[in-house]
Amino acid sequence: MLIKEYHILLPMSLEEYQVAQLYMIQKKSREESSGEGSGVEILANRPYSDGPGGSGQYTHKVYHVGSHIPSWFRALLPKAALQVEEESWNAYPYTRTRYTCPFVEKFSIEIETYYRPDAGQQTNIFNLSAAEKRQRILDTIDIVRDPISPGEYKPEEDPKLYHSSKTGRGPLGDDWLEAAATSGPLMCAYKLCKVEFRYWGMQSKIEQFIHDVGLRKVMLRAHRQAWCWQDEWTDLTMEDIRQLEEETARMLAQKMAKCGEGEEPPAAGVSPGGQPEPDGPGSQEEAELQAGTDTPSDDTFAKQWSTSSRSSYSSQHGGETGSGVLLPWMLQFSIGDVSGDYVAWLGSPGL
């Protein structure tokens, strides 16, 4: 397992960041969902209490990534290999998120996040043990000074060039951090990211690749966008955001329903990892969108999070499967695009 702690600094308040975060998630979900092979399927979205971070919002989503994989290679893969599952507990300013692929038992991404109004100087906000701190790698992300690859660079998303017509902020200079520390606002997203790919001979290379391409690169671009798109979200309230989320959920459900006609629904009450779901994902999803069903007891959510990834008997005893060979190819084809399109706020659950 490769553990990195990212510190993402931004010249905005925690309240502004919450709105920006949720706005960006629903916007990306709308733009990138086209139905089968591409899009976000929302299986659950409900409040919880007495869970990770206290009280918050639980979401369970499935990201369909098939459209990002060449058709000749996609034809060789089972359907489960073209899906990434996300479970999130959002008790802002604290969140937890887990990503898994049903096809790959020994692969997971787990992210724990604290948002604080400081300059990222807290050295052990996650209360890591001495052994964990020795294993952890610290990495500070600067939306202004960190380089962007030429293929992804857009002038309208450059904080050095952007000026907000509504707030009057920007452009940001190389000394923006010093200025924000003096006059504010300033905040830091502390993200503890654990990537595990327990396949012999490929573990270190793949885990490093996921951190570099699927996490750091994506988080840098997403937070640059959050700053440069502030005119879109700066006037929104949390009530506006919840309305947008409801509209987005209905739109996504309609798209997925059209593509899923005739398919056999998954067994209700059991997750791909073999643990009980809060509710069956089939008809319950429709009921949630209709806003008329009972929800399970809140203590369910307190038990759903585990700091260690689940694995089968074969995984624990070194049993090898074809998925260990295929996943590196899948990652090469898809992780950059998929992460950028759908999981731009990794560890920041939204809808």
C-alpha cells in the first residue's frame, strides 16, 4: 500500500469551498454521463448520523467507464471490469471515500479528508501512528505554481490569468499564498490517500501510477477549475445546490434506465464486496428519487466503513486471477480520463 497525504491550498473560505465542491461534482456528472458505458449511477443518497465524522450524507455510486476503453479491449472484459464503485460519507468539513472495482479484489483507493482554514501546517491531523507517519509521503499542491501538462492547459483555467467579474478576485501571482496568509481567506484540504494494488510484480509501479495520474494530476486540475469557475457558483446557496443535485440525480437515473432496459438487476441487499447494503439498489433508487421511502437506521452507516480493504480468501492467500493481469492495461487506457471526468473531487463526496 502506498500512502500519501496531499495538502491542497486555496484562497477561499470553507463555506465557499463546500459550495464549489458540490457544484463541480454535479456539473461533471451531467457533462460526462451519456448512458451505457459512460456515466454515473446513483444507488443511494441519504443522511446519516453517528457515523464517520458524526452526521452527514451517505452516497453510493457506480461509475461506468467502458467508453474510456478501446472497443477491442472492452470486448474481452466482463461487465464488472467496466465499473468502479464509490461509497462516501460526507460530514463536511470531514469526508471519507472508498473506491473499488468488483472485478479486481485486491485493488482499492481509500481517501480521508479534513478541510481547515489554515495554510496546511498541521503535521498529524489524521492522528497517524509513528509507523504510519514513517510510511506516509507528504505532498503540497499549489494551484498557481504547480505545472500543468501542455495537453491539459487552458488559458481560461489558469489562476495566473483568471479574473472574476463577480468577486473581483484574481489573477493570482506566485506570491498568492503569502498574500492570502496575511489578508485571507485561506484554506487547506488535507487528503490522506491510500492506494492498494496487491498483485505480485506490479504493486509498487501501479500504486505510484495511480497516485501520480489518477490522484495528484486530477486534483490539481480540478481545484484550478474550482477557482476559475467561481462566477458559476459564487451566488449559489446550499438550497440551490441541493436542488441541482436532485435534478442531476433524476437526469442520470433516466439515462441509465434507458440503457439498462432488459438487464437483470443486481441482487438486493448485498454489495459486490459481500456486505449488506443500506438498501437494495434497484427499486430503492427510484423510490429515493421520488422522495417517499423509509430509510434504514443510521447506525448502519457507522459500520460500513473499514480502514482496511475487503478481500476474499483467495486474495488473502495469494491466489492470482486474470484481473491482476488486465487491470494495468485498463488503468493505462482509462484512469486519466475517468478520474478527470468523474472523480475530480476524489475524496469529496457530493451527489
